[in-house]
Amino acid sequence: MAVIRPFRAHRPPPSIVARVASPPYDVINTKEARALAKGNDDSFLHVSRPEIDLPEGTDEHDDRVYEQGAINLKKLIDRKALVQDVTPHLYVYAQKMGDHRQVGLVACASVADYVEDRIKKHEKTRQDKEDDRTRHIDTLGAHDEPVFLTYRAVAAIDEVIASITATAPVYDFDTDDQVHHTLWVVDDTLARRLVDLFAAVPNLYVADGHHRSASAARVHQMRKGQPGEHDVFLAVIFPHDQMQILAYNRLVRDTKNRTAEELLALFRERFDVTTADTPVPDKPRTFGLLLGGRWYRLAARDGTFDATDPVASLDASICQDLILGPMFGITDPRRDKNVDFVGGIRGYGELEKRVREEGWHVALHLYPTRIEQLIAVSDAGMLMPPKSTWFEPKLRSGLFLHMF
């Protein structure tokens, strides 16, 4: 069963919600955050990226950064840029990007469910990132950015959510990335109904936010016996059939300085290679290859990967096992500086630009991971290769905050 809990969110007044709302901390760097928040004291980036209020060059992990985040959060609350709801609620959050719309339930999820693997994972966390989020959450005394969860869609839950979104929202605004955001406060009767319906959902799955959820569990362990709601963490929970996963592409540097012709010959040994009219692959287990200024199509051959293994059959695994490892000696893509990753939201033009301007030797355009693959890997208790999924649109930060 999946435990969800209403909570008293700190939220911005509707009149300034667009000023407060900001991109999540991990999709922009300090320089970008500083530019986005310039002249806007209400931006939630002052909480999620507090180094922007310290001298340029300040290390992101300096003690002062975490302390500044807590100071900035208090400022937002004191001047009522964030106001706490009087009673606990669930919330419904919808995002529309182009033709894609996803509608999720905002709630507190259970740390116990996470620890006991009723909330399933598919990604290995990095210790440094987990340490950072643990310090950030603990110093704030709050979960400031939600974890993106999914579950196998349930018709009865869909019906309740649809009845809520048929009413007037409390937030209704657009952001600069052309995403439309709406939020509803769920009344108590429907909230109880949703809590009961989710109690029959066997598992939730972490789609995005493995470091935040792992850190929330660590903070709870650190604070055991202390007052406060640290036995839960902030989440937005979407049905699996509304998930949009984009490609997560690769740039590769060849340390052996082989010619394009030599590299192409190596690719032909492992794949069926043809010239391509478009960089974007149209089916699983095919790849767009940018090499020597031309795009090619790679098709993995039967027998070169284990089609019965939920991890080995992933496009990201085939890329690692047949290309990055054996051809370029990249065995640890998390740390190797000769590979970089580009989210599919940036398009293939970003791959072409970076090859042209930065001297990468190869660009690989992958076919997106499917949500069914993510669930299969999670159910099997296995882990995906790093950078296997790019969810879009991203959850906006600052629309709701959970204080302990």
C-alpha cells in the first residue's frame, strides 16, 4: 500500500506565484540561477540556489550557502511571499507543454515506504549529491523541492483527479519555458477518498529525485525522536500513462584521436550503419550518430545484447556496453570527463553546436527510455545506467513547500 498524507503547504499568494516559481535546482547552474533571480527577491532560487546571494566564486557546499538558504526562506515567509495553509491539504498540479499534459497529486509520501522499498528506485545515488541535499533539507527544516513519483494508473484515481481539475484552480500561469501551470486545493472529502485509493496502490516509483528522496530518509534518521514531520517527504505523484520521457544524449571525446573513417569502421563492426535523413531515431535500439560532420543511423544487431534482461536491453545500456566502454574506454560514465550528457529538451541542434564549438568527436542521439521499462527495472530491483531518463516538463519549485 502507498501511504500519502495531506500537509499544510507554504505557498505563494496567487498574485505573485509566477515571480516565486523557479526551475528546480539541478537543471540550472549558479550563473544561470543568478541571472534568473536578478531583480526578483521573491524568486524561490534564493532558497534552492542560495549561493546566488553570496560573493561570486563561493563554493556551492560552503557552510554559508546552507545557512543562507535558511535565512532566505525565513525572509520569504516573513514578508508573506510564502504563506502556510491553515489546515492540511492535498493538491493537484497540472503542467502543459505543447501537446503534452500531465496531472499529478501533491502530497507527502512516506519515508518508511521509501526505506522498505514500497517506493521503488531505478538509479544509484552519488554520495556527494546526497550529502549536499541532506545538509540542505536539514538546515532548512523543510522539503523545498518535490520528488517526482509515478504509479501504474488507476481509473478510480483518474476520475477523482478529473473532477478536481474541472473546478477553478488557485494558480493558473505560464512560465518562460512555455509551460502552463495550474494548481488546485483538494477538499477534505476528496482528499480522504484519494488517501484510501492510494492505500490500494502496491508501489510508487521514483521517476526523478533519487537524491532528494534518499536525503529525506537520511534526515529522518538523523532527527528520530525529535518533533516535526520529518517521517515524510514532499512529492508530486503522476500516473504512468501521463509520463513524458525524452532522450538523454551523449557527447564523446576520442582520446586516441582516430579519424572519422576509422571510427565509422569500428561502428560498422558492431552495428548496422546507414546514412540518416534525420538525427532522431524512430524506434528503440537505434541511435543517431554524428561523426565527421554527418549523421548516420546505428541499429543494434540481435544477439549483441540480452533482450530478456530489463537493464541490458535498455538503449542507454546498449550505448554503454557496445559503444562507450569497448570503443572509447569509458567504463565509469559518472566520472569520466570524456563523455557528457545532453537532455533531449535541448534538441539535436545542441549536439551539433557542441561538437562544432567544443571539439567533441562523436554525438549519439538515443531513443527515449519508456516508462514501462523504468517500472520493469524497478520491479526487478535493478538499476539503470546513469542518465537513462530525462523527464519533461520539470516540476516547478516554490509552488508548495513542506516545513517539518
